[in-house]
Amino acid sequence: MTKTLSFAVVHFSVAFTVGYVMTGSVLVGGTMALIEPAINTVAFYMHEKVWTAIKQDSAERNPVIQ
């Protein structure tokens, strides 16, 4: 979860900066910084959960012989 929160902070910062630089509006930059990264952060978290499940399933199907 810490990795997800760290990603969110970076993403919010980038979204605000891009929105502000492109429009010169703090309001637009702030809106972009709230909406898009919030949705993307949830998507990233779900992606990590699915990715972990796939890796675990693969490891169970193909155990490494030691």
C-alpha cells in the first residue's frame, strides 16, 4: 500500500503541473490533479493485485525444483 500511496503523490504532482503549465489555471491544474490520478491510482492498485495473483498462480503451476 505504501508503494501505491507514493505513486499517488508523484502522479498528483505531475498531473497538477501539466494542467497548470498547459492552461495557466490553478483551478484546472487542481482539478486534473484530483480526478485523473485518483482514478489511475485505483486502477494501479487493482493492476498490482491482479499481477500478484497471476504470478502466484504461475508459481503454483510451475514450481521450481531445487
